[in-house]
Amino acid sequence: MEPAKEDDARRPGFRLEPWPTAIVLFFVVVFVVNAIFVRLSLTSWSGVVTEKAYDKGLAYNQVLKAQQTQDAMGWRVTLEDGTLRAGTLGTLHLTVEDQQGTPIRGARVAGTLVRPVQQGYDQEFDMKESSPGRYEVGLSVPMSGIWELKVHVDAAGGEYRLARRIQVSASGVGG
């Protein structure tokens, strides 16, 4: 029976070594944290997306040329968005004048109000001429924050595109 005890003494029992255990635990923690981040990113998608981003990138030189043509026309387009408040009906005003300051009458003015950080709140609209060269539309913006306004003016003298970020205040006193 002595030889069996010697074999047991030479064979140590299962024992965790500290360094290999620490390395394995490190990678387990990294995997778990990454899995949590992946899960959060998949469940918290904000809807921010650019439709056909590659095609828009390819057409960028055309966009620059259109901007140069628009600048050469010399139109003055003034936007007034001061009455827009979240949750209430406000009015958006646009004044369009040619290079000499003459109001541009009879234009077709259409636009889109886009919430850049959330999907599902975009509003398309057509503006009506309220006086010569002055166009307006009533809009009800559902929430405060930054909105992107895109307006397209199509008149006999040419086309004009306007893109602006506007701040919509909260409704109520001190909004």
C-alpha cells in the first residue's frame, strides 16, 4: 500500500493557477460586455438613416453645380420660422425675391420638415402665396428640438432649394 500513497503524493489534485484563470476571466468579461453592447445597439436603433447614401455621394459634383447655378441667379430667400412651437399650430413664412428685389410671384413652393434623429415624424407641405413673393404654410410640429427644413421653389425664372436646421421650442410660457 505504500506505493499507492507515493503515487497520490506525486500527482497533485486539480488546482486553478492564478494567471491562466485571470486571462480566461478577462476574456469572459470582455465577451459579456461586448454582448451587452451589441444587444443595446440592436434594440435602441434611433432610425437615423440616409437613403441611397452611395448614390448621393456619386452625384455630389452635380449638387455642387446646381448650387453654383442657384447662387448665380441671385435670388434672396428669407425664412421666418419664429412661430413654430411644439404641439401647436404655427406658421412658416418664406419670402422670395429676384436679384433686383422684385417679389417672385406664382411660384410652386413645396417642402419637407424632417426630424433628423427620429424616424416617423417627417411632414411634407405645399406653401401658398399670401402676398406677392410671400409664401406661407401652417405646420403643427409634434416635439421640440432640432428639425431639418427642406424647401424647393419652382418659378418661371428658375429653381431654388433651401435646406436649414431650425430650432423648435417647447410650447407654453417661456417655451
